[in-house]
Amino acid sequence: MVAITAPSSIEQIPLMRCPKANAGQAAAAIPCVDLSAPGAAAAVADACRSVGFFRATNHGVPAGVADALESRAMAFFALPAQDKVDMSGAARPLGYGSKTIGSNGDVGWLEYLLLSVSSNSVKVSSLPPPLRTALEEYTAAVREVGGRVLELIAEGLGVDRALLRSMVVGREGGDELVRVNHYPPCPLRAPGDCGVTGFGEHTDPQIISVLRSNCTAGLQIKLRDGRWVPVPPDPESFFVNVGDSLQVLTNGRFRSVKHRVVAPEGAQSRLSVIYFGGTAASQRIAPLPQVMRDGEQSLYREFTWGEYKRAAYKTRLGDHRLGPFELRAAASEPAQGADPQPHCSSGTCMPQQQQVAQVY
Ligand SMILES: O=C(O)CCC(=O)C(=O)O
Ligand SMILES: [Fe+2]
């Protein structure tokens, strides 16, 4: 097992309540779209409206591209902690991070690499060359999947097919990121139906995210009815998230999906790679006029991607980040701060009643 080292000040990992879900029902709740099928545009739009998340098959990415990145990434994460920092810089926010996510107190049982991948180059000079090559090949492939999904979304919305894709792919000054998350098996045992936080509940702020993981479970999404359901891992598929920006571009027709990761309890690490399709800092994020009905008002005040990203970096993962940009508070969920959470400390979870009651 690879040990995660971290400053002692972040020794505390929050718990999350993970009610046992019926595996069949959970899998059925997650839409699956064959990207090459004739009805793909309608199916993608439907999934983005109902769940904000779907599994994409027939995406055209050869298995070897993702497998190569997976093995290079595992080799990187097996290096001594200091080497990982030396090679990629400490995450601020880009670079190598361990346990700390962002700079506002979020922690989880993971280590990661967060990289800017706009304009086809991974902007970290000293990564091991085989890892860099694997990242660049993977990024080129997953960007195509993201681009295709954005075309299908546009088609499903009845707007110009190239409109959303051109905000992200090949966009001058664009903002595409890749995050490689490694969740080693967690030796901490959570009480009852709790799990140890791998990555806390959040929505992704960009337009869309495209995720691929190895065979180890852990990802969960929140359905519209409030139920958390586990996403069965499937290394042969990609999983697509609606991000906050797409929620705004569709004036709330699509909703960004809340998701989180529970740390692996078994012997296997989870390795996931997420491509975040963001746009240029100067891009206005506002409902597309073509999707608005006559007389329909925007639910959001005007902002640019740059403004939203800056605001997002000042918040906690679980904060309702779109809240300050909403014009009609009643139209969306109440703003939520990060709940106080129970903690694991020094390898033992504390099953105090009061703490467990505060699990989100
Ligand atoms: O690692 C995962 O499976 C998901 C992580 C995630 O949601 C993120 O990095 O934004
Ligand atoms: Fe995410």
C-alpha cells in the first residue's frame, strides 16, 4: 500500500454517511448513452436534464490510452512524497496535492495531480517523460469525447452544434484541466453506515467533466430526490458530469450533479482521471438566448468564467457556489455551508453520537 504523508495539522478526515444502496437500483439510476447511436443527442440531453450525469459508451477511445495513463500514474504515486512535489510543484491549486483539496480546509483520503492541459501541452516541466506522454495522449482523446458530448448537448438543446464545443475545445485562452486522483486503501474504519471521505460532496464548476476510473468503486452521485447512489466503476466507459457553468448556460434546464468519493475500504486503490472542460476567463456565462422561451428571465446575474472560478476557489467544496450568482433564491436550493463533520483521528474513527448525527 502507498502511504499518504501529510502535515499533522490535516490528520483529520471527515466521515460521510453512506446508506447501503441496492446495487441493481443504483446502477439503474445512472443513465447510459451510446455516443455513436442515432438518438444520442436526445439521450444525452435527457440524462443532463434528469440526473446531470451519465455513463458514455462507444466513445472511440482505445482502451490502451487510458490503461497506459493508469499504469504511469500509479508508478508516479508510488514515488516518495518529496519526489512527487519536486516533479510537479505543490498544488496551489495546480500541481501535486495530498489530503488537502483547495486552500479552504477541505481534506480527503487521496493524493492527486491537478494540471492545466489547454492547447495540447501538460504545463508541468519535470514530470517523468512517460507520464507526460501518457497524459498528453489521454488528454487528446478525452478532449475529443468532451467535444463530441458538447456537440450532442447542443444538438439536444436545439442550438448551433458547434456552440458549446467551441467554448472549450481549441478555445483561445481556454481553461481545460486534468486531475488524476489516487485513493489508496483506507486503513481507517468508519462506524456504522459511514465511510471515510475520499473527496467531499461538490459540484464541478466548469461546463462539463469527463471521468474515467479503474475498477475500484467509491464515486457516488446525488439524485434529484436527494438519494446518494454509488456509481459502479466501469473502466471501459466515461462518466460525464454537468458542471455549474452548463447549468447557467441552460438557465437551470440541466443541473450540475452533486458527487463525492468514499475512500476505498478493500485492498485496491481507486485511480480516477477527470477532464474538466472550462472556457476562457473572459467568456460570459449566461443563459444561451436560443434556449430561452419568450419572456423567460435569467435565473442568474451576469458573470464571466474568470469571476466564477475566482469565487469558487474562495469557497469550501460543499458550498452552494452558484448561490451568490442566483437572482431568484427560491428557484434553487438554499445556500449551504459545509456542515460540521465528524472526524477520524490518528487512525481511529470517533463514533460519538453527536458527531455521527452531523454526517452529511
Ligand atoms: O475521483 C473521483 O472519482 C471524482 C473526483 C472529483 O469529483 C473531482 O476531482 O472533481
Ligand atoms: Fe468533481
